[in-house]
Amino acid sequence: MTATAERPTTTTIFRRPKSTSGLWGWITTVDHKKIGIMYGYAAFTFFIIGGVEALLLRIQLASANSEFLTAGAYNALFTMHGTTMIFLFVMPVGAAFMNYLLPLLIGARDVAFPRLNALSWWIFFFGGIFLYSTFIFGTSLPPITPGGISGNLAAGGGPGSFNFLAASPDGGWFGYQPNAGPLYSPGTAMDYWALGLQILGLASLISSINFIVTVFNMRAKGMRLLRMPVFAWMSTVVAFLLLFSLPIIAVALFMVTFDRQFGTLFFEPVGGGDPILWQHLFWLFGHPEVYILILPAMGIVSEVLPVFSRKPLFGYSAVIFAGAAIAFLGFGVWAHHMFASGITPVAQAAFGLATMTIAIPTGIKIFNWLGTMWGGRLKLSTPMLFAAGFVAMFTIGGLSGVTHSVVPSDWQQTDTYYIVAHFHYVLFGGAVFGIFAGLYYWFPKLTGRVMNPRLGKTHFWLQFIGFNLTFAPMHWLGLQGMVRRTWKYAPEAGLETWNVAVTIGAFIIALSIAVFMYNWIHSRRHGELSGLDPWDARTIEWTTPNPTPEYNFATPPEVTRLDHFWHLKYEEDEEGRAVRRAEADQVIADLEYDGLNPKHPIHLPAPSYFPIIMAMGLPLIGYGIIYHTATWGKVLIGVGVLISLSALIGWAIEPLEEPMDHGPEHDVDEFDEQIIEPSEEAEELVIDE
Amino acid sequence: MSDLAHEPAVGHPEHESTGIENRKLGMWVFLSSEFLFFGALITNYLLYSNRSGFEGIYPAEIYDIPFTSVSSFVLLMSSLTMVLAHNALSRNDQNGARTWLFATAALGAVFLGGQVFEFTEFIVEYGMTLSTNPAASAFYVLTGFHGTHVAIGVIMLLSLWGISRRQGGLSEKHGLNLELVGLYWHFVDIIWIVIFTVVYLLSVPV
Amino acid sequence: MTSDQHDNHPTPAQYWKIAGFLALLTAIEVSLFYIDHALGLGIFNAIMLLGLSAVKFLVVVGWFMHVRYEKPVISRFFTAGFVLACSLYLVVLAALGVVAIRG
């Protein structure tokens, strides 16, 4: 009776993979949901690693003149902490959400280019491994003076333990030249950094093209652009930011790789190169990048707040246009990262002014979120706590950001912990809180269960306290003169007390994350079943059963207005209050029944080997470039190119889906067994926390 | 209401919301990002070629304008053969399409040959390498990346030509691919239009 | 076949004419180069060369890449990328002292 999605089969020389479960199912999947899940787990793993890197830094800084880390190890740790958190955690976790949700939010079955989607994921996966292999293979040597004489900095940079880390990339996540160039960072560690980021950038660029075409072309009937959920809009804006900013960093990374490997002179002052050019190119990418990091979280918060305030988002159009404005203006402010680099006063004034203007659309969003909550019947479930926390913490971070836009003030703040405080408030207090809001909120879509509410609240409060204890003191530590990117401070500076507090805060954060991880793992198997629509939500991803069936919607939805699902359930009385429709429960039960029982065969794109194979070639090319002076290095480049090229050819020949073979095999997993009768599920669909 | 029994599958949507095929829209989106890529490289060249005081020879001192004019003309004409290929296919003239495809690839290869010749001249004759000075670095990297794009284009053109020969013509799916390769090819051409003027013609000191 | 929206699709003969026009412009560009070197046209050289290139650019985009006959969304994407690139890089060149912004 249940006709689940049919997997096409084929007979060619190499049999097309058919399985959709088990390890091969994951390796060959082109399903956006599976890809999103893989992104999520990988990103979270890197979150933990980046967190451990931070804890090591904090142990070092908890006491003055500490010798826990050498200078070299410290540099490596803050470089990799930043690089990991930005490129291997926040960006891919954003990709996880966008991958999983975008087709569901717009009523589609998958993205525009499913195999390309898998390719992006595998490129990211191998790129992350390639980057981290620097800890095994990378070398970081003392600088070479122009006369060719090796500098006198001891390997690792002085006394202290954890010297083995000193061989890793240590030029900062921003790779300023010529410090991270061939003269001052000889060895291979910064090549791993540059080529690793190059590979990762390619993954995101491909993704951005995919998402833009998906949003423009694959919306369900009636899903006009201005009826899309805010998260779908923010994903689109992020895709455009990626599309236009990644090529710039790609050029910059090629240039630094060529400087390091092939003797070009782009950033080498000795040969006439201009280090400021690097800063321009890097920040031309780097500033849009920070909006890439925050906009998905803003989108999540815009989804969560209305549901748990039981009110529509205040000023939907304004929130969307503000998001687009932030992105657009975000392209025009990059040199505010260079106020202290010697740019002209005219440039400083122009960029300072431009930076201030971004506060306007940001403020619009904040006021609209507040307006959403104001007068609503707030339900302080875990997602709502994190979303509200986002609004508060991000506002604080934004305010310190505005102080940076005042140029003379920025000159005092640059390279102090005040800046560190700012960006952690917006990136942790902002993006990370938003991410957790999304994880708790959409957990039922992934698993069919709800995360434990008490553990969730424990996580929130521990994280909230730990976060503020960690980063609030950094504001005044910075204003007192504590310098960034420096592995020691003197006892006379009087900075130790608050640094101890900061370190304690950092460990409290770690504890809160442990609580979250326990909750996640436990709730996946033992959490309370969510049923359909556990949060009484507004948008159409909740019209599909939980967990989401492979084919998303049994029947492609037809959308009639914004918050379509809400309006199926509720109508307004004379005073504008929401009144549940008499037939709402039947509507929901029918949706769930239809969702689990598609009437007709549904064609889905077939799995494929080629994305993972093609992605495998790239790190080989990377290794080959790093060691190209050796013959085996050149061979490795050739092998990598050959692998990727062959995969490309195979891919080009393989159709997206095979001709239908009646009686296909499909693997039945536990959820296929659910058969929902309408009358049973009509009751109690809303989870009370 | 869509007929569920014949519901179009993912990847072949019959009703794209924009009315433009996915792959075509994707190619246009990709090409618009390439402006940022080549823009950075051109900016880099403009910065360094306008800085005096470097040791070693500047590219602008050794350009062979007649030679480059000819190769620019060749690339420009390859855009003509490309549209003729597309045009032929749209009239189902498979043989014509194949011929013009090959002609485009051939002209592209001639252009590449010219680039190789130019680079060799510069290195062997004048001793200007990647490491001579930043202006030289910038020149080689800019034109090198452009040449790489041309080479990739030639490979794609020859692939389509090969498929056409093997299958006796291009199917509808490959017809779209020809259009997409054409867009890519024209883009590479317009970048060269900019490079020819900005890097060559306007760079040479009077 | 591919999108059937163009009834006013150029004919091969028209494509040849367009190509001839492009070749002519190129010839003028090269001539200008030599004229400038002989007579010193100053800023006009740059203006005319850039102008001619712009025309070639637009002709290839409009007719060969077919943008004239496509839906507006395509030209909007393409223009957006182009305008963004030009704006950003002009500012970078100004900041690095390569171009001077008067006023």
C-alpha cells in the first residue's frame, strides 16, 4: 500500500549504485538531506577541535608569562582556531542548514544540481582533511632574511611545551603578507593553509551556484519570491555573497601560492611586491565573509521567533530587504579592517562612513525581531531561548562594531582584545547561538523526535553564562591594552585576574557543549516522538512527516500566501487574533498520511560515485603542488588531475536518472514501517515543554 | 494541476520558475562570478605595470603588438564560428554544427599556440620570467589564467565534436551543452577584448 | 531544441556581418595605437580605445551571447557581476594610488 520513492536501476559497465542506506548509501548519496546531515556532523567535529584549540590558548593566557605554550605553538593555535571556526565550522554548518532546508522551504524535491551538491560536500570534506593534515606533514621554519641567512628564532619560538604544534600554519587566519610568505614563513605549513582554503572555497562557490539556481527555478507553485521563508531568502543572499567574494580570495590565494612556490613577487617587498595589496584582496573577500557567517543564523532566528511568539514576523519585507542591504553594503566596507595599515585619510573617512551605514539595516532587523516578540504569547522553549539570546548578544556585538567604525577610536582598539570581544559577540553570541536555535528547532525534522527540554535549558544557561564570562571581560582587557595574537603578557600589566575569569568562562562553555552533545546523542534514539508539527509552526517544511521522507513532499505543495502552513491551521477573528480552524487537525493528519503514502511513483535523482571520486583528486593536486620540486610531487599532480578528469567524464556521460526499471530494489529502513491512520494522529500534535 | 502520474522528475523540471533551464541559468551565474576573478588579476596587473622603479624588464616594453593583434583577431573570429555552430544545430544541421565546432576549437588552439609562442619569446629572448619583477609576475599570471580558461574551452569543444561524431549528431541534452560551452567561450573572448586593450594597447609607454 | 524564445534569431549572414564589424573595430583599435605613438593623442587615446572595446564587448554579449533575446534576469545577473567588479576594483586601484579620484 505504501509506494515509497523508487530508485532507478541500470545496467552499464560500472553498475550505478542503487543503495540508499548503509555506508555506500551515504558515500554515493545525492540527497540534499543526507548531504546536509554530513555537513552538520563534520562541521560539529571541527567545532570541537576548534574549541580545544581555544581552550589551549586560554590555559596559556590564564597566567602572566605562562610557559604552557611556546610562541610558535600559540601562533599556530590561534591561526588554526580562527581558520577552523570560520571555514570548517560556521560556513559548513550554514551549508548544512541550507542543504537540508532550502528545498523543503520552497517546496522542492531536491536542489537544482544534486550531483554537484554532493561534489561540494566531498570537496569540503577532503579539503578539511587536507588542511588539517598540516599537523602531520606541515613544517614551519624560522624566517629567512633577505641575505638568505636563517633567522635566529628557535624552532617553535622559545621555551615552553606543546612544541609539536609549532610546525602548523601560524600566519593567522588572515595570512597577512609578507609574514605568511616564503621569506618569513618558510616551510610548508602556510602552503597547506593557502591550498586548503583554495579547495574549500571551490566547494562553497559550486554550492552558491547550485542554491541560486535552486531558489530561482525550483520553487513550488505559488511560492513567489516574496512568499519564501526568511531563511530561504537569507540563504539566497549568502549564495550571492559567496558567488561574488570567493573569486577574489581565490585570486589572492593563487598569488600567495605562486609567491611561495613559483617565485612570483606579488607580496614580497624585497622584489617590489605590495603587502597592502594582499590586505585589500583578502578583506574584499573577508568582509562579505562575515556576513556569510551571520546571515544564515539571522535567517534561523527569523524563523524561530515568530513560531515561539505565536505572531508573524514583524515586517517580513523589511527584514528581507535589510538582509539584502547588509550584503550589498557589506561589499563596500572592507578597508575598515585596514584603518591602521596606512591607507589615506580620504579612504579612512569613506570606509568609516560606509561602515556606519550598515548599522541601519542591521538595526531594522533587530527592531523587527523585537517587534515580533513584543505582545506575543512567548513560549520559552529551548529554540526560543537561543533565538532571544542571539538578539541580545548580537546587539552587543553590533554596538562594539559601531565603535570600530569611528576611525580614531579604532586606532586604539586595533590589535587589542576589544576587537576579539566584538567579533566573538557577533560570531559566537550571534552565529553560534542562532545555530543552536536551529538545531533544537529542526531536530524533529531530522529524527522524528524532540531534544530533551531540561537538558536544552541547562545547555542554554551554561552557555549563556560561560559565553558572557569569557568575552565580556575582553572588552575592558582590550581597552586596558591587552594585545592580540601575543602569547604572553607581563605580570605588571594587571591583566591576570580577568584573564583567569575568561578562562573559567571558556571551560564553562565547553561544559555546556558537552551537555548539548549528550542531549543530541540521547535524544536521537530516546527522545520523545515529535509527531507532525511539534512546534505549531508556520512554514511548509513542517507539512512533511518527521523525520522527512526521502522524497520530501508526496504532493508538491501549492502555496497561496506567506506562512502558508499557518494559514491552513488558523484563521483570524474580527480582532485579528488567530483562531484554530475546525478542520486544522484533519488537515494536518491528512498531510502526514499523504506524506507517508505517495499515490504515484516519485522519481528521484540516482546516487552516483563520481562526486566523491572527483573530489578526491583535488587534495592530491594540493599535495603535489606543495612538493612539486620533487618528481613524485609532479607525478602526484598528474594523478590528481587524472582522477578528477576521469570522474568528470564519467559524470558527464551518466544521466541524472536512469530509465525506470519496474520492480526496483529499495532498502526499507525503520521509518518506512510507519503507517499513519488519520484518526489516530489528529490529537495532541503540539509538544508542551 | 500537475499530472502526478507523469510528474516531471528532479533535474528535468518542465516548469522552472524563471523559464530558463537550470544548467543555462547556472552557467550565467557562474560567468558573472568570473568577472570578479579576472577583475582581480587585471587590477593586479594595472597596479604593478604602473609602478616604476622595478629592476628587470617590464612586459609593456616587449609586447609585440602586431602579433598580439593577429591572435586577438583569431580569438574574436572563433566567437563567430561558435555562434555558427549553435545556429547550425538549431536548424538541425548536425554536420554544419560539427564543422563549426571543430573550427572554433582550431582557432582557439591557434590562439593558445600564439600565447605559448609569446611566452617563450619573452622568457628566452628577453629573460622575463615570473620572478623578474611584480609586473612580469602579474602579466604571466593574468594571461596564464586566461589561457587556461581557453584551453579548458578547447577541451570542451573537442569533446562535443567527438560526441557528435560518435553518435552521428548531438541530442537535445548535448544541444544545450553546446549552447553552454558557447556562452563560456564568448565570455573568455570578451575577457580578452578587455585584456587586449587594457593590458597591451594602453600599457605600452609612448 | 534549446529555448525557443527567439523568433528574431540572427541569421548566419547577420553573424558574419557582426563579425566583420568586430574585426573592423579591432583594426581601428590597432591603428589608434600606432597613431598615438606617432602623434601623441593624450587622454583621447585611452578614451577611444576603451570606448571601442566597450562596443566590442557589448556586441559579443548582446548578439553572440544572445543576451538581447534572453529574459531580463540573465542580463541582470551578468550586469551585477560586471558592475560589482568594476566598482570594487576601481576603489582598490584608487586606494593603491593607481588611479586618482578628482575632487
